[in-house]
Amino acid sequence: MRSTNFLIKGVLGAAVFFSFVGVAAADPTTQTADRPDSWLVLYNLSDPDSITWAQWFQQERGIPAENMLGLVTSTSEGLPDGAAAETQIYGPVRQYLSANPQVGERVMGIIAGYRIPGHYRLRNGLPVPGGGPGGFAIASGLEDLNNELKEVNPHVPPHPGTALPGARLTRASMPAGHYIVVRIDAGTLDATRQITLRAQRVVRDGYFLPWHRAYYDYSDPDLPVACRCWYWLMQTVNSSEFPEIPWVEFDDDTEQTPNDVVRFGTYDVTGWANFRLRGTPEGPRVLAYNLNSWGATTVRSIMDGQRYVPNAIDAGFAAAIGATGEPASVIGPFPDTLLAGLREGWTLGESFYVSNPYNDWVWILVGDPFLYIQNWFGALLPGDLDADGDVDLTDFARFSNCFTGSDVPAETGCAVADLDQDGDVDLLDFTVFQRHFTGAL
């Protein structure tokens, strides 16, 4: 529980903060990433719209006030070097968590919010080894506040090996100074809000996925490996681990993805402002991920380089994964671990984190970390009372026969019509039934 007693407003480095009393101690062994108080939210005090976004996001997600940290930082998307990132972002975050242990002991993740810079150009005087635009991801640097060295994420399962860690992450299971990090940023304030609104819609509508699709394209002649393929996506698609996923192969260079839940592809680095990401009819569009270079050098412009991530968000995807610089490798976040986490009902934030092989590098997730998928591929649709894959008039007839009204116990054989599982079949259940009505398929 959070305190409502504001004691001191002050300035710590480049941050403005509040100190609090009366905050109940957290239990780090049970603190998980689906809790609002597990996240520290960064916003930019130099930008009025960033402050507006922060106030809105705090209300939408129920973030405790002491978990909101305003930074005095550049409004540009890129910083010149690691020293600037340390002065404006890393240092103030580190100091704040240290000065407020009641926050630090429960925070598992950090959200780099609207108008927080996304990358810096030089580390120790040198650019990302592969060169090109962009630079080192500030979000990736926040994943390990102990240093700014590219290191293996300690929570990524070995590959090849099992898809997931042995247990869901808690604050206690994460090393000190390590955090799940996502970015919520786009070209406008409204577009940034849409990232969260889409995530909320995915959860609220309980999207059922049986007639939606998971698209993949793991081949490209320009990939610098013998198979000319994204090896780990190929392994995921061909694995016996995911028999329920309705994989559809497509050409990432030329084809759209109608009825899409997830879209995995490789390798084009530009030209994404065209038709490819914008197919119809739209599916839930939970996640787009392309293994390429420079896909997230900007998330604020669809035309500046026509990069993948901003165009995926513009096309209606709730989240997208990309690199802020040249990865210099065909190893990015592992698709199998990412999907396995989502299948478990874990949040998108933690699923991305355990799939991301490196800290302090270039890979980022743009998306709301609280997104999760209620109903995975292969699950029965609520209201499909005859289990034939649709919700139609046959199901309605059975639902009508089971209807009892509020607080009247459901009759024998009618538990399947009690869609909110409160013991009766009433108008609340009909609301769920109506929402999922498809007609005969």
C-alpha cells in the first residue's frame, strides 16, 4: 500500500521527486510484474505533454505516486553519449531508488515514457560496432544499472534448451540493479496513449485466437548466416513446443498479414511506411517483431527512415520489438521464450525480458508491459456451448434454455453458460455471450 503523505518535494540530480512515509514493506518473494507498484514510470519534466501523459498513465494503470519519476532531460530521441545518458537518466534513477528503499525494494520494471530519449550515440567514445544510425538503447541500459557493459541477461533460458525459466520472476529472483524495461513512446501524445489503450482492449475483450493467425518469415538471402534464415524463429515454428499455434508462412517483403495476432519477419530495414503492415481485416495485432537492423532508431516518426517499429505501432499493433542500432548479430530476443511466456499468461513486459539475450545493447520493446493474453490459441470461445468453434444461434438456443436470472442457481448442465462463473446465468453472462457472438463459421 502506498502512503498519501507527501513530505518533501525536492530535486535529486536531474529528477524531481516526492519522498513518502507510511509505505508498507513489500515482500520481494511474491512481488510480480503484473502489479502496478512493481513499476517505476519515467517521464520528461522538460515536455508539458510528457507530464500530461504521465498523469494519464498513472490513472489508467493505478501506479502509486511514489513510482512516478520526472526527469529533467532532453526532448530529443537521441543523446550524444553515455555520459549524457548517465547524467540525465541512469544516475537520477539509480539515486532515486537508493534514496527511496520502500520503492526500490518492490520495483521490478521501469517504463521509459513519452518523450524520454531512446538511445545514445557513443559509449566510451565509440559508436555501436556495426555503425549506422541510432545507437545504444537507453531502455536496454536501464535493464542493468550496475554498469553499461553488454552482458548476457541472467534470466534468458539456455538455447537450445527449455523455452522458459523455471518459475515466474519476482523481485527476489532478480539480481540487484536488474529491471524489466519497456518504452511507451510514439509520434504524438494521442498515439502514445493508444499503445496502452490497445493493450487494455486486448485484455478487456479477451481476444480468442482460434481464427486468428501467427505469421512468420524466417528466410532472407541477405542474412549473414549459412541458412540465410532467422535460425531461432525457424526453430520456434518447427518446434513441437507450440502445436496449437496456427502458423502461416508469408513473404515479409511483399505480403500483408490479415487476421494477425503476431507477425515475425526478417530482414528489410526500411520502406515500412508502405502497405505491408496494414493488412485487413485486422486481427488483435498484439505484437510485431522484425529481426533487422535499426528498426527502432526512431519510434516517433513513420517517415524518418521508414523504420519498422514506428510503422508497426502506426499500423495498429499494440507492441513492437526492434533495435535502436546495428545488432551485429542474428541473435535477438528469442521468439520461443517470448511466446511461451505469453502462453503462460505472463505479461508482455516480463515475457520480453526473459527472451532478451543481452543487457546494455540495442533491442527494445515498445508497448504497455501490463498486456497479457487471456485466451491462447486453441482455447474454446466463451459462448461456444456446443464446442464447434463458433458462437452462433445454436449456442444462443442453449444459452436461452439455461437463462435463470440474477442470483438463481444455474441448472444442472448449464455451468457452461455461466460465463462469468458467479453461479447463475443472467444478463451479465449474456453480455459476455453477445460480445463473442460470431455467427456460424
